[in-house]
Amino acid sequence: MLALSITVCLTSCGKKATDDYDDFGWEDSALSQVIPGEMVFIPAGEFIMGSNNKSKEDANAFPEHKVKLPAFWIDKYEVTNEEFMQFSIDTGYQGEGAVKGSDWRMFFTQGKENVPVVYITWKDADEYCKAQGKRLPTEQEWEYAARGPNGNVYPWGNEWENGRANTNEAGSQAVDIGVFDDVSYFGVHDMLGNVQEWTDSWYESYPGGVADSKYGKTLRVIRGLSPMYRGKLGNLWLRSAQPPTSLYNFGFRCAKIATDEDITRNQ
């Protein structure tokens, strides 16, 4: 299964057989600072979303347009195997893939507790977030949290830096959350690499955008990249989409609207 729009140009011609991210200096000790489920406050603001590039890869992100968002919270990290397992234990929720024998449990082996959960459907992700008193982020929220107010190409800025994100240049599979220095302006981790992420949004055209027969309320937007893709050729406005029942290497993170008290406390 290939995600729409971005797979052809970003998939590497030759995969690396190693996920030795230590070569880039990211220490395992950094994991001691990782708190799964921690959230980052994103202040209200206006940003430029999308791209004015009409190339095949960017056409569905055309045109650039201003988006104004209220303050919100977003998970600092992608939801992990251990977090999703605990949710399943607490609620009895098995996941849509359970009946097919092809779901997240296949990829949760010992030592992968802090690796992002994958092979979950959109509904699985939605149910998890609701159980935490949260929801999936819209793609507008996701892009703002990733690009920041300056509209960065990559979470850390506008120039590619090899080894900053867990994309094909650095490895061949998802790793523990927070290992790579793939951190956005707001302090949100793994927005470019590690796993692609479900959002709450339907795959629809931007105002004044290019026509696409796939637009409508049938596909959900997927954001971000993974080790399947070359990050250097990517960016944070790329959009792909899949049917909500898809079971693939997609993970997620949650979000929620900030209260007035949250806003006052974080001013």
C-alpha cells in the first residue's frame, strides 16, 4: 500500500539495513527525559499553510493560505506501543485489525515499548484519543505545530541536516520516541520522521486548490514521513491520505483545545 501523492519521489531506491541512529550522536540516555503522553502548549496564532509549488508532489498542498488557529495542546511525542496496550487493557478495546489478525500487536515485541504504535486504523487512533480526554489533531494544527510561525520546511529550519530525523537517510525502521533531534519550533518531537500520522481531517482541497477526484469525505489525511521516505526530498506541508480502515505503518498523536485557564497560565 502506498500513501497518496508523496511515495514515488520520496521512497529511497536503496534501503539501508541499519537503524544505528547512534552514528548521529543521539544518546539512549535521552530517553530518560521522555515522558509518553506529555503535551506541548501551542499558542493561538496565524501561519502560512501549504505551498505555492504546483509540482506533482506538492499539488495537493497548493496554494499557500493563511490559517488562524486558537490555542491548543498537542502530544509532544507519538503514541507508543505501551501506551496503546495499556489503553486496550483498561478499556477492552481490541482494534479494528484484531478480526483480521493483522494489527498493532504484530509489531509490539519486547524492547519496543516506546516505539510508536502502528498498524492501527483511524478509528483505533480516534478511540484512544477520546479515552484520554483528547482528540486527533486537525491537519491545520499538525502543520502549525510542525512548521511553527515562520513556516519552516523542516521542524528545525529551512535547511536539511542529515541525521536530524528518522527518515531513510538515518535508518530503516521506527525507533523509540524522542531519540532523534527532530524537534519543531514549539518543541514537538518526530514531526518529520519516525512514523506517518493520522489526523482528524478529511482529504479535501485547499481554498483555490487543484482539483483531485480523490477529494471528499472518504479518505483521512496522513501527515509526516517515516524511514520509507527520503526526508531531504520532503517537507512539512506534504499531504497523503488513506481510507480510515487502512492498516499500515501509520501512527498518531493526540491534541486538545486549550482552556482559558491554560492560556492564562502559559502567557
